Amino acid sequence: MAQGDPCILKAQYIAVEGTDIEHGQGAIERNELPHIPLGPVVWLIRIPQPDDPAEWERRLDATVGRELGSFKVELPTAEELRRVETGEIVFQQ
């Protein structure tokens, strides 16, 4: 990707037992990240460069609050990136 292009990361929400998994979706939406769910607690997110998974994990964790859950943020698989590039996966705001 060219400098300034958005990057793609994969975010997984790990809810604290007894809390609602919807807090994960809320954290992504409050950060105004284009996203697409891959499952009930896993999303691909489009972020501005640089694509630092640790920084975005920190930001999402701060948004949701440790008492409710936390995120694991990592680079997507080659197959997930291919699906984005071919338009098979389309992001929503």
C-alpha cells in the first residue's frame, strides 16, 4: 500500500464473563472505523497508517474499558486481504 493509504487489521473482542459482547462492536463504532464483521466478536477494520496492531489494541481497549473486555488486534491473513482487494469483503462505517 502507498504511504497514506488505509491499512487493514483484524480485531477480536474478548468479553469479560457475564458482560455483553456488543461492547466490542460499540468500541469499533466509537472509534469511527470502517469495519466488517467476520463473526460475532471478530472484525476486519480499516485504519489510517501506520498499521500498528498494538496501538489499535490499546485504543480499542481504552474505549471499551477493562471491566467489560479487551481486544486482540493482529494483521489479517493473506486470504482475508485477498477478499478485501477483490471486493468480496466490503467495509461499512
